[in-house]
Amino acid sequence: MIQLARIEEADAVADLVERAYAPWVLAIGRRPAPMDDDYAHHIAAGEVFVLERNGAIAAVAVLIAAADHLLLDNVAVDPGWQHAGLGRQLIAFAEAEARRRNLREVRLFTNVRMERNIALYERLGFRETHRAQVGDHHRAFMTKIVEP
């Protein structure tokens, strides 16, 4: 079951994100941006959704609504649950949430060196729109149109 995160889960969410993104630090030469995000702020804003397994948070999605799209700001899966389809579940949830909010588009971005993630998003129907340097981060921006 996917549900909104509670404020008392902020540390657990941040810890999961830290562990999920740790393998990417060496690959991209820096900490990925989600590792330094303010999850208490996102939870207070109603933007963090958690998926639990065996009574613990196994995966996290941060969804930020804009006027014309839903931004899938982050998807992180606990290393012990990776390759179990939880990330795909959260992405499908984001698409359903966009429809529920009458938004026809889900957008996301990822580091250009996270090629496995880009390939996964493409398999799930996202298409790359452009690449850009944002601060110290070189990002690939992607979008998917969702039907009502």
C-alpha cells in the first residue's frame, strides 16, 4: 500500500534515500541531489509517498504538483528491495496521481550518468526532452503524457 509519509518518518525517508543513492556517488562524482533534500519539508507539504514492506518503508516517491504537470522529483528504493518492482509501482502511482489531479503529464529528471535509470524510464514510456546543467548537476529531463 502506498500512502502519504508522516512527519515522524522524515529521518527514515532520508536514511532510505541515502542508502538507495549511495552507489551513484562514485559513478557521478558527487552526491546526487536527492541525498541532500529536506524530507521533513516535503512531508509537511504532502509530497512524500511511502511504500511499506514487512512494517518498514521500502520505497519512497516525492511528487510535486505544478499547474500543468506532476513532477516525479524522486523515486528511491531500499537496496534490500531493489529489483522487486517497487520503483515501477511508485512510477505507476505517480501516473495515477497525475490523472486523479487532472494533470496530463508526469515529468522527471535524473543525472545524465544514471543511464540505467534513463533506460528504465524510457521503457516505461517516458521520453527525454532535453539535457541541461542545473547548478552542479548535469540532468536529463523526461516527460510522459498520461491519458485521463
